[in-house]
Amino acid sequence: MTIGIIGFGLIGGSLAKAIKKVHAQNSYIIGYDTEILYTKTAYEEGVIDNIATNTQSAFANCTVIFICTPVSLTYKIIEDLLPHVAKDCILTDVGSTKYNLVCKVNELIKKVDKRVYYVGGHPMAGSEKSGYLASSPYLFENAYYMLTPVGDTPEFILFILQKMIERIGAIPLILSASYHDFATATISHLPHIVASSLVHVVKENDGDKKHLHALAAGGFKDITRIASSNPDIWTSICLSNRQQLKKIFYKYTHILSRFLDALESEDEEELYRFFDTARMYRNTFSEGPSNDVAKGHALLVDVKDEPGIIASIATLLSTNNLNIKNIGIMNDREFESGVIKIVFGNKSDMLLATEILSENKYIIYY
């Protein structure tokens, strides 16, 4: 299969690496980026098979083309590609907003009267780091990868994309484009704005001695980590999803206003309810995705921060013939001690691992 990837930053680079990892023998990847160093490095590493010099004719023989650029550039790239791509080519993107783009691109395809398919895509995976050097073949493992087809998208087209997504370790989830934009405005875009605004609060209220800057560690650094992300991408995201973002931003400011009212009136009961309701609902997040969409089975292991601990656990499980799908240190401070997340391919392996680790005095969370 010939696969095109346009844009070789964190997501595009990770896609290429993940696809090569599982399809090394039967995939031919063509890559393009305005930053030639990214594609040159990818070629030297064997991640791509050919460096494209344009976003038109170079992709003429591709079966699937992933457009991994900021949302504001996607439409123009598709417009340039359409006269050149092969019949039955699948075009998809990885942008964080979908509705306007899906509508515009599918109208464009109808006008050119060519049998080409576009399906909006959005992997719910990322990092505060950016660029090809930050990419990883494991970025998408056990992450939701949303697809937003239109009503007349053939089932076989969705099937092809779903299988590609599953093979790189992600969990495909099909949503309407409008609901996707509401969901991402709520759980992704607004949190990024909040994180950045908290950084602004510290910056604008710090004194000459920079005490706030020095103290802004621990929990503050954790909840503002995403504020270090690429500002070009987030400017594009906010502008392209401004309608949904304005709706959820209004609801958020209403919640803050209610809190401020309770604070001013010294309403202890309301303040307690504010924190307790959030605490109880937040604690349900650790239960993970529901069974109807989840493909992975994970457990969390409480460990001491000492050299070799991951190797010790991996060895213990492998000697009992358990296959680990993914393992890593949790990236936040959910628990006071160190926590390792281990993902298995099925429930029975996860239950057996729980039994083995418990017998060896490890504390297990779900």
C-alpha cells in the first residue's frame, strides 16, 4: 500500500513511524514537509521511502493520504491534491476541528466529480513537545482516534481506515463532525486555554524577585503542562472551532461566576459542594473507557522510584507467559507514589497479571 503523509511534525512523524512498525514489508510511505530536515531525517531513519517535493503530483499513486498540518492549511492542500490523486484514493486529516472542514471538502469533491473519499480524522494523542524529533511509533497506542465521515461514506472506506488505526494501536471511534467539535472544545480546547490563562496569571502577578515563578512547580506545572504546546497549532484550532468554543466558554465562565458568588457570600455549603461534586465525578475517570469502545485492558501498579523497577515487573509477567501491549510511567500525579501503567490485549491477561502482581506484594489500581 502506498501511503502519503503531508506534514512531518509530532503527529505526522508518529503516524509514519507507527505504520512502518507494523507494515514494514508492505507499505511505501511518501512524506512531505516544508521543513526539509524533518523528511530528510525520516528518510535516513527508514521511516519513509520517498521525499515528496510538492503536495500535488508526488502523491498521485497513493491509496491513503494523511494530512497532518494545522487545520487552517488542510483545505488548500486537499484542493491542490484533488486533480492529481488516483481514483478511490482516501484523504484524511488529523485536525482538532472537523465540521467546517468536512462540509467544505466534501462539497469540493462533488464539484470536481471524481471518485475520491474524504473522512475527517483526529487522534486524541499528543504531547507538549512538537516537531518530528518528538515523534514516536507508540504515540497512538490505546488512544482514541476519532473519524467523522459524511452520510454517504461507503462502509469499505471506513473499514480500511479503522483497520489502519487499530493496527497502530489506537481505538477508532466514529462520531458526527458537529459532535466531535463540541466534544473537543469541551475536553481539549477549553483546558488548553485554561492552562495558558493560569500561566498568564503567574506571569502578570509575579514580582521582581520572581517568587511565583520559583514556586510554580509540582501541581501547577502538571496542570499547565499543555500550555507549552505549539502556539501556531492552537491559534488555528481556536479560530476554526470558535462557535463551539464560545458556547462551552460561556458555560465555563458561568461556573466560575457561581463559585465567585459563593466565595463572596462565604457560602461554605456551596463551596464544599463545588469541590466535592468535582472530586466524585473526576474519580470516575480512572475507570477508563467504556467496554463498547475500548480495545485495551489496563492496570496501574504502585511502585517505588528505583532503578530497574519496570524491568523487574516486565520480567515477572513475561516469565508467566503474559504479553504486555504497552507499559510506561504515568505522566501526571494521580497518586502520591510512583505509578506504572500496564496495558494488556485482553481481560483474562489483565486479571492474571493482577493476581501475580498482588501475590508479589504490589499494590494495584484500576
